[in-house]
Amino acid sequence: MAAKDKKSFVLRIDSATYDALERWAADEFRSVNGQMEWIVMKALKEAGRLPKGKDKKDEKK
């Protein structure tokens, strides 16, 4: 996804959840934003709701 295609929005979560997310992101060498993008993409894929052309691994099969 090119930077120009990205949308911004506000997400409100409690501080304990944010702290846990921040630790998880650091463990995987991602920013908190990158971790959230990864979580959302994974959930969309698992739910079968990933837009066509967004799953690079499946495109190669």
C-alpha cells in the first residue's frame, strides 16, 4: 500500500492496553502503528475479508 493510499484515524485505548501493544511492537521491531497495521491485516485475512490483491503470499501461489 503506497503512503498516499493510507488513511488516518484516532484510536482511543486505555493506557495498559497501549503499554502492552508497545511492548509487543518492540519485541517484533515494529512501531506501534506498524504493529496495529499488522494486527488488522492478520484479522482481515483470517476472517476472509482481505481485499483482493492485498495478500502478497497468496498471489505467489
